Amino acid sequence: MAVLHIEDASGRKWQYALTGRGQCTIGRAPENSVPLNDPRASRQHAHIVQRGGTYVVVNGVVNGSIVKRSANGILVNGQQHDECQLAHGDRIKVGGSVIRFLNDEPVLERPAPLKYENVALGKTQIALPAYGLPHETAHTSAKGLDTPSELQVLRRKAEILAMLYELNKTFNSVFNLTAIFDKATDIILRVTPADRVVALLGNESPITNGFESLHPVGIKARREAYHPGTKPIAVSRTILAKALDERVALLSQDAAADKEFAQANSVIAQGVRSTICAPLLTESGVHGAIYADRLDPAAVFTRDDLELLTAIASQTAVAVESARAHERLAREEVARANYSRFMPEYVVRQMLEHPESFKLGGVNQCVTVLFADVRGFTRISEHAPPERVVQILNRYFSAMTDIIFAHGGTLDKYIGDGLMALFGAPAATPQDASNALSAAVAMQRQVAALNYDLRAADLHEISVGIGLHTGEATVGYIGSERRSEYTAIGDTVNLASRLESRAEGGQILTSHAVVQAAPDNGLTLRQLPAISVKNRIQPVSIYEVEWQV
């Protein structure tokens, strides 16, 4: 960013930010970009223009295609020039006025530690509502537009509107928080005399536990010397708290003159004299804040600067909320696509609404576990082309998964040509066992329909054995931090697997626990001789579910 530091012959000091658009005219006439109270300066003495990315100061003004030179000329670093390419720190002398050209590019710092200082507010304070754009307008009329002071005001407002448009155009095209704050802090340095800008953001959206949760996400300074480096950034706790709690944009200055600041050594050491702060506020709440200060003891912010910061903070807050919403929707879309393959829609919705449940660990709860496995699939694989085998499996798994979801079950995993499903996880209901039995019957009937298609395609038919058991299991996300899966483990799962391995093609075997958990299932159950299974001393009572196509 290029800035002119001006001291005219009367001793008046101010700054002018170069935008790179059009000419910056310098002279005694009040309609100039830089009007000088200097009898030795011509009415239109010189101008500065950007060429090829660099700034050039020119003696005189352009009149058509001719440059009308000023009689007294200009000096750059003590040397007479009609035109001179400017470098950072160059000293331009126009009559008895001195203009310093500073072209330090603002530097984006890595987030640094934050340090809060308990300091009182400055004696001079201005508080504005944290919403909206600058509201004061120049009282101009068509008749008086040629008034020099009004032209100067309009020119300044046009530059500000152009920058706000530039800011809004960026915010409408990006959803990256880094890019958003990089642009916002850059614009603030361009439209205000701030020496340093710090953008603070909360981890939550919006924040609920005050400014202590804020962390710096963007830092820019007008000069390298103003960077905090590895030192903590000193921010006034009082100013920040007032801005966030009262939801106002705040100007506080003359801090060094206040006795209350005597103990704020780190703030005084940084030379903070004038500060403006605005919360990042939307209708949903506060997302963070933008904090800017001036480090020159003789420099202060004005109400106009505060209004500009308010406008930029207001647009930035909306952009932050949009970016976070975009990020959240993107995550949910990925999660929905992934989990919808294994869980019914209502379960996926529940998990997205309660993301805190996505963590390693589990709970013990009663579930009904269903195992299903294709019988004789090895024989099919030996006689059919690989692509046809995969096609059969995909059709089978798609049909079985739809049935499981339709009955409120969760697909735990595919195991080769078999599958495991849970009923009662993650949310348990009194109908879990009954739903599991109904799903098993629907699966067998679907296999019969699938066999009809296989016969028509001159392929081998398949049959499926199903086993079910109800009991307590450990359910949750099991694995590592890098990869985990939602599953169930325990003796209940093992017994269901044993029953499935005992089932013949077309058979559904269930334990006595399932029968007890689903007394009114409406199915015909035939008790079979008890069986002995591994890791169980007592024989297990089993039932066969009778079903018809």
C-alpha cells in the first residue's frame, strides 16, 4: 500500500492513501487530491500516477496531451526532476511543503499469541451501532457540485465506495476464511490511517463464551517495524469486551494521557495511542472482531475511520458466516454420502445433528444382530466371468441394504458375500427385534425374486442363510484416530454369527432371546433342537422362522 505523509508550509500534517486509480493531483487549489496551504506552490503544481505497477511523480498537470509544467518545479530527495519514479521513503518537496512517499506492502503475519491487557478506556470515546455502512453523506446539490470542498468529499467517497465494492466482490466469490480476512485487513489499511490491523475469530459460530475464545486469524501492519513478530499481540481487554458485550463499534484514544494506562506496560511499549474496534456481528450473533490501532503518539482515528471499520466489519461478518455455512454444508454432504451407504436416513440425520457422537468409544446396549451369507457362491464364481460375479453381488447387496434400511436397521459391514446388520443402534426402540425378523423374511423373499432374474440370464441361482440374536453388545466407533468404523462387538455378535453359519440356504435361524424380545411378531416359529456353540457351556435354544414367497 502506498501512502503520502504530507506537511505543508503552514505546518498542517495529514496522510493520503494512493489507490493506483487515476491521478493524485498536488497544488494550492482546494480541488486537488492533496491541497497545500503553501504560497510557493502553483494552483496545480504536480501529480502522482501509477505506471506499470510503480508510482511516478510528475512536475505539472496534463492538459490534453501536453504536460503544463509548474514554474517552481519539484525536488525528489533534493534533486530537481520533471518526472521521477518513486521508491519507498522518497522525500518530495513542493514549494515549502514536504511529502514523504511510503510504499510498504502490508505483511500478513502467521497467527501470533494473544495477550489481553486490563486497561481503561481512553478519555475520548465514540460508539456506533455495529451494523451497516457509513451513514453520513455530503450535503451536495446539483447547483453546488463545483464547490472545491464538496468535490474533495465526493472524490473521497467515490474511492471508498470503489474499495467497498472491491471487498464485496471478493466476499461473493470466496468461501475461504484466510482469503476473507486477508482482503478485509488489506482494505482497512487502505481506507483508514491504521498502523496495524488484527482480525480475531472465535472457534464457535457464533461465539458463546466471550472474547477469551478469540484467536488472531489475520494480522497486517503498514510497516515491518510494527509487526509483533513472536511476541504476543497486546489487545485491550476493556475495549474488546465493550465492543463485543455491547455490540458496538468503538473508538478509544488519548490512551497515553490517561493515568489508568500507567500500568499497561506492554500497550504503552507498543505506542498505542488511538484504537478502533468493531465486532463481526450478524443476526445469529458475534463471530469475532476487527481491532486496529495507531502507533504514532500524534496520530488519532476519526469518526469517519470508525464508520469505515464498521462497514467493513459488517460485510466481513456476513462473509464469515457464509464461509462457515458453506464449509458445514460441504462436510455434511460428504458425511451424508458416506453414512447413507450404511445407515437409514433418520440415523444419518441424527448423527449430523449431534456431531459430538462421532468419537472413539462405545456404549453397552441391547441390539439385535443379523448375519446373512450367500450359500454356494464359490461355485458361481468358478463358472461365471468376474464382471458378472460382481454384477450379481452388487444387485444382491443393493436389494438387501434397501430392506435393512426400510426396517430401521444399520448396515454394519459387508463380509465377502455376506453382511452384518444391527437393529437398535445407534438408537434403540422396543420394535428392534421384531423389525429384524421382518427384515430377514423380506430378504429371503427378495432372494427368490433375484433368482428368477438369474435363471433368465442363464446364471446359477443363489440361496442365503440368516442368523439373528438379541442381547447386550458394545456399540460405537472402534478403530484408530485415522480410521474407525461404527460396529458392535461382544458375545451377542458372536452368537448371531454362529447361528448364521448353522443356517442352510433359504433358512432363518433365531435365538430364544429374539423370540422373547418380539412376542407379537406375527410369524410362525418352529423350535429346533438346542445346539452347542463355541464359548458357551449351556446349549442354545434356536428357532426356525417359516416364511413363504
